[in-house]
Amino acid sequence: MTVYEIEGVLPEGMLDELPHGTNLMISGPAMIGKRELAIRLLTAGYDEGEGILCVTTSQNAASLLTELESQIPTLDRERVAIVDCTGSDHQQVIKEIATERVSSPGDLTGISIGTAKLFQKFTNQDISEVRHGLVSVSTLIQYLDVDTVFKFLHIYTSRITDTQGLGIFTVDGASHDPQTLNTITSEFDGVLELREAETGEREIRLKGLADASREWHSFS
């Protein structure tokens, strides 16, 4: 394939596929559903034999695995790999899936080494198409200055592009000043913005990708 399928995840008329090497940021306030959307985008092409490589900064690997399996009940754990930055020591999950543990979200070197090792695992399994997730960038910014996080994201997203992957990242847009948010999101090919409309319903739009509509769409 030359694209990653995401049909049915976004509202009709927005987008059904993404080119290899694309990096997307999901931005919005707390409790708007960024993590849920990220999980849906990460699991959308699983039937095509793709791999999933996630970095989780706030919930441990066990919680993330539960979320993935809620979308794919027949999940093949051989095609899932997780970098757990929470300091959790959940031995059951570590035995069942490939997991790298990092002491805290501030250890970017540990995250980089962990993702590289897990990606090599997929290469050894002849899995060439990998969806990468990082939830959430905001946690990294709590530990480190914005410039340091930006440099890390530049290296990570470049690696995803170079290896023809798909990157799905999240950020709490309401927790950062506009300059910080603009700096972080400038590293991505597109930004999916979530908001709550005056009617109380959730809305979404996509900015940055060519040929993509920038209109707000109702999103359930």
C-alpha cells in the first residue's frame, strides 16, 4: 500500500486515507476525546497487517493495551509495541507484548532508544507499515522546556517520515499559550482540532494537509 486507511474514523467528507510518512497532531481541550481519536486512528488499518508502536506518558501500558483491544478484540499482540514512560512495573503486560520502560516522560533519550528498539522488532518481523502514537506531548512539556521537546519531535517525526510510517500525536491545546502551541504543531503535516460548539456537540476540523477541507464538522 502507499497510504494508511482511516476510513470511517473522521466525519464523512473529511479524509479516508493518509500518505505514508504523514505526521498528525490532535489538539483540543481536556476531556474532548483526543486520546480516543488517537486510538481509533492507530487501529484503523490493523486488518492490513500493520504494526502499532505507542509511547504512553500518562497511563501505563496495561491501560493502553485495554484501549487498543476495545477497538480490536482479536488484537495480535505480536504486532503491538509500547514505550511506557509512567514508571509503572506491570510484569504481566511486559511478558505478553513488547514493552520498553522509561523512568519518566522527561527521559527523551530513553524514549528514543525504546522506540528504535521496538521498531527494529517490527523490521525483524517483516512489518514495514507501522502506526506510531505519542499520547501526550503535553506531558513532555510539563517535564521539559518547549525547545527541547520541539527538537525531540523533529527527530521523531522525521524518523517516522523516513520509514514511511504514520504518526499520531496529541496535545492539550488549552494548556499551552498560543506561541508554544504554534511551535509544537509546526512540526506536523496536519493538525486535527477538536472543540465543543455552542450547541454542546463536539466538532472537528483538519488544518495543514493539501486538499483537505478546513470546515468544522460535527464529530461523535
